Amino acid sequence: MTSAEQVTDVCTAHGEGAVWSDSWSGLRFVDMLAGAVLSLADDGSVTRQHVGAVAACVRPRAGGGMVVATERGFALYDAQDRLEWSADLWDDAGVRMNEGSCDPDGRFWCGSMAYDERVGGGTLYRLAADRGTTVVRGGQSIPNGLGFSPDGTLGYHADSGLREVTRYDYDPVGGLVDGRTFVKLPEGQGTPDGLTVDAGGRVWIAVWGGGQVRCYSPDGVLEEVVDVPARQTTSCTFGGPKLHDLYVTTSRKGLGAAAEPAAGALFVVPGLSVGQPVLPFHG
């Protein structure tokens, strides 16, 4: 078992959505329920940009700037991170966006969930380059991490409420089709949260409640386990100049002030594998 090293002080209440982009000169992640996008500097310091009530997920735009999943919709920021456009998709105050990613064709996917985490309370949405939004799939519980194989033919999507990651065929027109269970965690071993797929097609899954990132082969065989000194492990991504370093976010959500002093910090495992360059949003 490999152990992750702490990179920052505790800087999030509910850290999520780690992503590396050279266009940002490094790593960004979110303090989700504080509505902030965070940027990691080379010296380990962190800067914050408030974007709303919730900052659920962030990805780079191909032309510069970023796309953010907000509490109830999407927002686009320009290359200077100034708000350019935003849209809400619903009025229900009991539902928020949670996590997502971009597909190989440059569309931004994000899933919503109920604040009370009820089964079937979420929906998977897709934002196109023309800013049109499609409801992809309803009846989700806690839709979470999303990633794609290096050749772009497979997609992996976690539903934390079901404790499973589903593998789909990816079709540019149909999207994620022909879903089948890739990994299902036994009850009591935590739930799959954010995930990333490396350059070899292996799937790295952050395990909420397990204090781990687990690496599975393309065939679903457990190959590596990274130990994280915070049980509520939320997301992971490869970064660094050669995409060799695995960054991991964690959460303090629901923990007492004295519990798990490192929870809410950012962690890293240097030189662990080789990641894929982030897929940007084409809008």
C-alpha cells in the first residue's frame, strides 16, 4: 500500500473535483459547498475564487478560461476568470450539482443530487459547445466521478449512492451507452467518489469513507491501493509537469472540529503513474 503526502494545510470544508491543466499552470479543485474554485501554487499556497453558493466541478475551456458546474446549472468564465455566461436548470432548492467531466467531443457532463441524498433524486446533464443543455439520464442517486479511456471508446461513471462504478461504451452521438457494472464496493468498505483514468486505461477511484484511492485494471481487477490519512477521500487526478503525480482531495463534511486534523487538506503521491491530459470544454 502506498501512502499519500499532505501538500497543503486544511483549506476546504468539502474539497472535491481536482483537475490539472497546463492552461492554468497547475492544479485546480473546489471547496464545493463554500462555492469556491481553488488554485494550487508551486509553493503549496492556495488561492480562492468565489463563484456562487456551490462550486461543484470545474474544467478548462479549450479557448481559455473555465466552465463551472454551479449549484443549479453551469457558468462560463473567460481567460481572466471573469463571468461570461451562466444558466440555472431548475428551481428546486433541495437539489444541487455534484461532479462531472468533459467527454472526448468537448461536451461538459455533470450530475445533480438531492441535498438529503435520497435515492433517485439526481439527474445527469450534458452541456454542449453551443450552450444547449441535454438531460441525459434521470433516476440517479449521487452521480459522481466521470472519466474516459485513452482511446475514447469507454466511459466510467460512479454513483456513490449505489456504491458502484459503471462502464459504458462511448458514442459521439449517443453518449454513454450499454452500461455494465465495472466495480461495486461491498457495504462497509466506503463508496466510490471521484475518479480518473490514467494513460494505461487504469481507473483510479477515490473511496469516500475508506481513506483510500483504489486503482483497477481495465478489466476491473484491483491493482493498487493508496492510503490517505483522511477517511472522506473525494477526488483524484494526475498532475505535475509530466502528469506523474496523483493529487487527492478530502473533506471535513460532518466531522467534528477535533476529528481527523488532516481532513480537508490536499494530498499527493509523486511519480505514481502517468495520467492523461484533461479533456477541455469546447464552448
